Amino acid sequence: MAMRQRLALESRCSGLIASCGHIALVSSWSGHDGKVASGHTEKVWREFFSDPSQWWDCRPEKVNARYPDFKHKKTQDALWLGDRRNPPWVAAGVAAMAPGTVQMDSFSWNRRLAKYVKAGEYEKTMELFKQMQKRGMRPDRFTFVPVLNACAGLRALEEGRRAHQLIMQTGCEADVFVGNVFVRSSLIDMYAKCGSMEEASRVFNKLPSWAAVCWNAMIFGHVKCGEGHKALQLFQKMQHEDVFVRNSLVDMYAKCGSMEEASRVFNKLPSWAAVCWNAMIFGHVKCGEGHKALQLFQKMQHEGVQPDPATYVGVLNACANVVALEEGRRTHERIIQSRCESDVFVRNSLVDMYAKCGSMEDACRVFNTMPSHDVVSWNALLGGFAMHGQGKEALIIQSGLESNVFVGNSLIDMYAKCGSLEDAWIVFNKMSSQDVVSWNAMILGHVKCGQGQKALELFRQMQQEDVFVGSSLVDMYAKCGRIEDAWKVFHKMPSRDVVTWNAVVLGHVKCGHEQKALELFQQMQQEGVRPNSVTFVGVLNACASVIALEEGRHVHQQIIQSGLESDVFVGSSLVDMYAKCGSIEDACRVFNKMPSRDVVTWTAILGGCAMHGHGREALKHFEQMCDEGVQPDDITFVCVLSACSHAGLVDEGMCLYASMIRDYMIPAKLEHYTCMVDLLSRAGHLQEAENMIMAMPCKPQAAAWMALLGACRIHGNVGMAERVAKRILEMEPENAAVYVLLSNIYAAAGNRHLCENVEWQRKERGAKKQPGCTWIEVNNEVHMFVVQDQDHPQMIEIHAELQRLSGLMHNAGYVPCTELVLDDVEEEEKVSHLCHHSEKLAIAFGLINRAPGTPLQIRKNLWVCKDCHTSAKFISKIVRRAIMVRDANRFHHFEDGVCSCMDYW
């Protein structure tokens, strides 16, 4: 058949070939714009048309225009149909070929297999693999990865075993790089997902060194098979097997001040690199244990480990802390011998060490030999003079550099602290410009010298001299939470630029006065001050905090008019605002239009997906982020792990967690552990969640235990709840949320006596419950409701609406969750109590005051209770309205009797 096709093709094309004087050809992938040797061209094209079976067709999955359309199987000669020198008959000749005449190359086969797998079309993947084999294509290492993934997806164990046999026959399993990483991890994953952990372990144990993906595959295989304890054991073993992980653990413990734990891990290391010694030395210095740091430095040298510049910086800091001048001088000699003296950090540390050890002569000698001085160098030297009361010497040393703002500020601060205000004034007046630090140093110097009146005069002069200084003061007060003082300075300023407005707007946002921030934004524009990107970021944060969606949309319009929509910071804030205001669709729309996206942007969209329970979408975004080369940070992983938790994606979450530590080298923080505990416990893996808390390298905080306690309420595990509550109350005896959760757990279990006992303990210890509040915006006015609220002017109408809805809900099958009412009252009174929860009051108010069919958006400061969640589903179906509730944890979108969380919350 193939012979007939070739003869027919040659017959149809012979006229074209004979009449051709030039054929576009480039040999050996040299680029299709290169020159072609005459005489060789016609010969190779004849060969192509006479026997196409000797050529690969690279067109089906071609993604790079420079990649050839046809490639010879042996000689690697290459042809491009789009070459501008091709005569017309080339395209016609190729078009005349019957389909399949030129065989698809292995790259195209593999790419098509990968596309099918990525789309979840596992059966098509296996069919294509069989076709590939029938056509005599030899599978390679890139073929087997998608094939094994398809077997895993189909749970086709026998197909997977046959693929494994083929891998061994082709020698791919012995491949040092791919065989031991991609192919073998896919083998492990396939066996694990097919439930054959014995075979997975056999492959895993044959590896000479275990890559992160192989560990991950084994861990998640155990999780999938319900062997959570084995997964955790393997994860712990993974941490102890890897020296890098243990080096990171030493560094983490040392930075946290837990030197006992750092030493324990350090002593178990099989070998110590300089980075590990440095972590221990710096850890001891940070904890005020300079002598131990110096002892460790001696041991490091005895072990034959060569110190690096970072080591010397740590040792010099230790000498300075314990005033070990002679040890510092010996260290200086070693630095000269190791040729590390040219390092600017080492030199600065030498100046600082000599100064703090009282040898200003040596400090000056090192300082004067430095080729250049930065602000750290000057501060180290001047700080030494100030410490030893040698103000005049400092003035001589600085040799006219007092005009430099950094050096000048250091000099002023030194003279002020030494009580030499006259010298401080000399430097102050010589400075070309003074900033808020300069003024503050002068003011504090006068205060210290008992010249309070002069200090006040300077403060008033400072305000009049410079708008920048006033703006800095506003910013300083706002960042310290002293918004009233910031407001006073702001009002006294004779003129206010955009920097000043930004300081006061962002200050109000930081202090939780978001509504006032939005009012100031309006006032700012009325006074003719044009907002910049910083303004818009602050205002969007304010809109996000109070769920002011319409206000956010108006701000978005202004951003477009200002031409700032392409600004990555503004764009990220827009994504965050829309997500937090409940419109994840608008957030995605802005995100997709952004010309460039950084890690903050990606984290914003991942956080939005997490809040709205869109776990699968979050995983897709994370994969896309990595494909685009954006490196995730620790906050990114918090968001994506949270998304997995809200969506119940346990396997995926475990995989990401392990990948974070091994592949991205990001050490787990409290937030990550809390996410993992929440992920496991929500899904019912309570014991595994508790084991993870107990295995934390640092002391568990209340947040992780609270996540587990919340899951105990969901799953009704009274015994564990008591144990967990006890641990939390040992750390935070006045945490009212613990008592409330435990009371709810006892109430749900029908144990009224223990419920009352917990409530008595709460009151005895003075733990005050945070009242539940719900907000709703109607006609640009925010209304707040609390449980059993009677103060709202429309309360009669609200109660009537709730009464009407209650009857309709009962007719539709609603059953009140009266077990949530802790008071010992009649059933009817319990139902009445539930009816007056703040969420229901806000919903009823919205139904009365918003046009029929208009969606309702409400916000609550605590988690929405089970009864209000059930009620909102019924109400959304009865009144045919969408209801969006943002509680302390996530968004709930109710529509037609269904919640977006699918009751997994």
C-alpha cells in the first residue's frame, strides 16, 4: 500500500520536480533563511518525494516557527514549507500527499499524549499510545510519563504494569535523570493511585537517591489508600533524610531563638556546611550568647570547615557583644589571611567591633583604609564616638561630609545624645536639606537637655518649613495608630499635596476607619488634588474591607481615566478588591486583562479563589503561574493551601505542601501548618491533623489547635475536642471562642450539664464573647445588626418579614437547628431566638428595602451559624434572589436553594 502511494505521488509530482530549477532546502536545522548548496537541493527533494517514509512530519504539534516541517530520520536534513524561496509547486506537492504518508515524529506523538492527559482524556491517551506502537514508533522517556498518568487516572493497573515492562525493555528506567525522577515518580504515582502501594514501594526503594516528586508520590499514595499515619511518617523521614532540609531547620530554629532545638538538629547532621555553622553562630549571637558563638567558631575551624565572609560577620558581632577585643583582633588576622577583608560587610563589622570594644584607634584605622564608606560604615564609627563621649573627634573625622543627609543625621543624633547641642546645630545648619529624621533628632535633643520650649518652637518651625516633613509626621502618627494626632497635624498644614493626602487616607485604612478613608478620598478630589497609584491602592483596600462594591467600581472607572490600569500594584489591588467584595468574576476579568503580573497579583487571585471556595480554579491558576516563571512565595502557598482546604482537596493540598518545602525551598510557617491542619481535619482526618500539630518543629500556637477544634465541632468528636480545648486554654485562658465552640459541641451531643459547666467556666475566667454583628449596605448607607436587635427604626417591618419568611420556609421543609441554642428554654422560644440572629435580620432588611430580584450582599464578623446557613438557602429559593454572605472565613453565594460551598464549610 505504501509503495502504491509513493508511485502515485511520484507520478503526480514528476512534472513539477522536472520543471523545478530551485528547491528550498536547509540542511541540519541551520535555519530556513540560510543559503543552500546548489546541486544538493534537487537530490534531497527527489529523495523526499520518492520515499516520504524516511522523513518525519513535524507539523501536527509544531509550536515554534523555527522548528522544521519535515525532518529526515537519519541525516537530519530539514524542510520548511513557509520558506519564502519555495516555488509554488512545493506546497502543491505536499498537499497532494495522502494522510499518513509522512509519519509523525516522536515529539508530536508525545506532545499530543501530554495534551490528552492534561485535558483529562485518559482513554484517548491510551488509544493514541496503542496507535503509536502499531506504527512502529519507539516510545521514549517523554512518552511514558503521560501514559502512566493516564493509567493512574483510569486506575488501569494492568495497563500500567505493561507500560512498566516496556519501560524496562527500552532502558528508560535506568536513565539517570529522567528515569529516576519523571518516569519513576510517574510509576510510583500510578501504582499508588491504583491501590498497589507494595509495587509503588518497590519502585521507590530501588532509587539510589529520592527526588522530591518521588517522595510526594509516595506520601500521597498512602493518603489516597487511607494510610495517613504512614504518609506522615514518610514526610518526617523525608525531612530527616535531606541535609538541605535539616540545614533549613537549623536556620529556622536559630532565627526563632530556639537554640536547643537548633542544636539538636545540628548535632544529628552527617556533615556540616559553612551555611549551617553560620546559622548556629548567628543564632547564638541573636540570643545574647556571644561566648557560645565564639566556642562554636573554634569548633568549626577544628572540623576543617573554611569560614566565609558571613561567618566572620557573625563572629565579629559576637566579639562586640561580649567586648572580646583580643578575640576580635585574632579574628581580624584570620580575615586578612583568608582575603575576606575587602568584603564591605566584613569591614563594617570590624569597625563596629573595634568601636564597641573601646578601641576607637583601631576602628578609625580600618575605617580610613576602606575604599568607600556607606551609611552603615559611618553609623558604626560615629556610634562608637557617641558611645565613648568623643563628639569633637567625630566632627573632625567626618571631614565636611555633614552635608550628606545620612551622615548628618547620625552626627546630629550623636551630638544630641552627648548633650552637645551647639555642635548638633552646626551640623544641622550645614546640611543641604533636612528630613523628618533630622528634625526629630534636634527636637529630642532639646527635650533631653530640658529645653522643652525650644523643642516646641522647633516642632512648629518644622511644620511651616516643609510639606514633606508634615506629610512624614502624618504618616508616622498614622502608622503608630495615633490617627487623632495625624489628623491634627494634617489640619494645621498650610498646604497639602498628594503625599499628605495619601498618608492620612492610608492611615485611616490601617486603623480600621475605612468609611472615613473613602470620605477623605472624595474630599481630596474636591480640593483639586489628583490621586496617584498609591492613593488608589489605599482606597481599593478600604472598599475591600467594607465590601463597598459599587464604590470600588467607581474607583475602577477613575483608574481607567487616569491611565493607571496597567500599573501592576493598582491592578493587583483591583483583583483583591473585587474578590473581597464578592465579585470573583470581575476579579478574574481584571486579572486576565493585566499586561504583566507579579507574585502579588497571582497571590491576590489565588486568595480570591480561596475565599470563594473555587479550589480547582486556584490550582489551575497556580499551575499557570509556575508555567509563566513566577516564583511563588510563602503567602502564595498560604492562599493555595487555603483554597484546597475550603474545597476539600486533601491530596492536592498535601502535594503542594510537600512541594513547597522540597521544590521551592520555603520552610513551613505557622500559617502553613494551620492550613494543613484545617485541610485534614475538615475532611475528617482528625487524628492525622492532631499528629501534624504534634510533629511541628516549633511550639504549636493556638491558631492550629483552633482549626482542629472547629473540625471537632463539624464531625462531633467530643473526646478530641476536650483534649484540644484544654491545650488552647493553657495558652489563652481568656479565649472566649474556645468556650463557645466546646459548648456547641456538648449541646450538639445532647450533654446539657457539660454545656452549662463550660459556660460557667467562661464567665468565671472573665472571657467575654465577641458579639455577632452583620452589616448590609442599602442606598449608600451601611446598616449594622446584632443578635436580638431592637434598636433599628424599621424593626417592626423586619420582624413581620421574618415571620412571613418563617412560614414559607417551614412549608418548604425547613427544620430549625435548635440544638445550637444553649439556653434551657422551651422549643418554641429556641426557634424564636434563632429567628433573630443578626444575619437573618440583615437579610430581611435587605428584602424590604431593595428592589425585587436585586442580589443582597451582607458581611458578618464571625462564622455564619448552621441554622442561618440553612435559612439563607431556603430564602434564596423562596424569594428568587441571590444572597451573598461574607463571614470571618469565606464567601457563601446562595442561589435557588444551593450554596456555593456545597455545605463543605
